[in-house]
Amino acid sequence: MNSVALKTRETAVSRLVGELKTIGGLKGRDLANILGVSPPTVTRWSKGEADPTIDKQTAMAQLRWVAERLADFYEPDEIRLWLQSPHPQLSALRPYDLIVEGRTADVLEVIERLDSGVYL
């Protein structure tokens, strides 16, 4: 039974990695840098051969949430750049750093301003 549950979770993780690559334009090395792991670790996650810690899974889920929201405005390569560039409305911090720190709400607030046309 544990192997079935593990298999399902690995499938979910590999799908999450794939979505971050597709929707967010992120590459394996980007995810590795963002999450503080090696590129081969991300490859193992994407193949279902390893399992990230819950904090890394949470960060990936938050990244996907933000990437999906940004997809309303940008193409995947633009999303990748947006996530990795210091942002003036985030005290010149990179959005992905805030997401990893658990401050996704701060990033989403900036995206909401984009949506409402209030971009300062």
C-alpha cells in the first residue's frame, strides 16, 4: 500500500515539475537554483525516482500557482524572466525568492495590480 501511495505522489510531483517547465518556462536548472538542490535532483523528481521534501513541494506548488496567474499576461519565457528578476514593487527582490520564503501573497498582490491595470 505504501508503494502505491508513494507512486501516486511521485506522479503528482513529476507532473508539477512538468507544469512549471511548460507554464512557467522554467528549466530544470532554474528549479534547482530556486529550490537549492542540484539539477540531477530535479531530474529525479521529474522521473519519479526521488521525492522532494514537503517544503520543496509546497514551494513548487506556490510557484505553479503564480506561474498560472502570470500566464494571463505573459508567455512562458516572459514568466521565467519575471520570476527571476528583481521587482521594483517587491523592494527589488526576486519573486521566486519571496515564494520560497512563503511570501507568495506579496507576489500575488503585484500580479493583482497588473490585472487591475494599476501598475505603479
